Amino acid sequence: MPETCRRGWYDGASDDFGGKSLAVIHKAAGDVIYLLNRGYGIRSAVTFAGNHYRLTEHQRIALERTLTSDTKRDDRKRREVDVLTQQIYIDGFNVIITLETALSRSPVFASRDGAIRDLAGLHGTYRIIDKTDYAIRLILEHIAEAGAVSVHVLLDRQISNSGRLKKFIDSVAEELRFTADTTLTDCVDTCLQRENCVITSDSVVLDKCRNWYNLTNRIIRCKIPDAWVVTI
């Protein structure tokens, strides 16, 4: 049986992203955006603002993952598509983990480019939990309803339990009678960058891919009404 787990939760989450803390984070975010628009790198901008406002490590990670310059935001939005093509390409771990986090009622973050991101992180390890099955079903059901014929799910081979997750995805797809090609690869980002209709919230991929579909945002907003979505 999959482990019962609250993906992305930690003891200080409510203090970091609730109440008065959000007002401080919003001020810090304004400073970070100001610096990004003037050519500073995201890491140095967040360090500067984080030190000034005495932000916690998780608050700093949230700023780093959700903020971008006006130019990059506008470019990503320009290449966002509203309709799925017949074949789509999914950054498997990226999308599944964010949905697992939202289903766990752990904080997920509405970013400047419209994507919703999490703080869970992988660090080379992953395990299937009690939210995984439902997360996969939400993905495949949305894609099927949107008219896509097939989906290519790319998983990082080097992440632990990637093989188990592949079998899990294939099993759910077979049950739903949907065509899903799940592939283990050492170069997920590189593969996604050259495809159309990419589904991910990875900033590096979004800056280089031909176009992308904001699936995670749509699912969380429509299908997970009790998700804790923090707007930075």
C-alpha cells in the first residue's frame, strides 16, 4: 500500500505563509522584481531581499521559484497555449509532485507567469504516496476531456522509484483506456525544450520550449478547491 503522506508539508508552513508573514513576503517580492527587471540574477536578488526582511529559508525558496522579470513573464505568457494539441509532453515528476502537494493541503504558489509551483523538491528521491493515484487520474482525465489523443510522460531515470512510478502511470492509463507513453530518460529538460505543447512549471524549460499548456493551474483551480494556494 502507498504510504500516507502529506507531501510538501513542514511544521513552520503556517507561520511562514499565513497572517502577517504574507505582507512581509509581498514587500520582499516587490524588491526582488525591481532587481530582476534591472538585470540582477534571481539568487542574488532573493538573497538581498531575504536578508533585508529576515525571511526564512522556505520563504526565500518560494520567492526564487515564483518570481521572474517582466520580460521573462511576458515571454512565457506569449507562448502559453489555451488548447491542447493531439500529442502533448509532460514533465512527469514536476506535475505529479505539485498536484500531490496541493492534494496534501500543503502550500503551493501562484507564480508571476501563471504557473503553480511547490516547495517539495526531489533531491534525487521520490516515493509513491496515497495522493499519487488521484494526481495521475486528474492529469489523464483532463487531457482526455480536452481532446488529446495521446500523452508522452517523461520521468527522470536517476530519481529513485522512477521505474515504479512509470508502472503506476501505465496502470492508471490502461484502466482509463487512454494512450500514455511513459519514458524514463536522463535528459527530461532537453527533450521538453524541443517539443510543442509542453506541460511543466520548470522555469528553465518554460524559457526555452516552443509553447506550453498550464495544466497544473487548471486542475488545482477547478478540481482541488481546498488547495492552499499562496499568491506571492
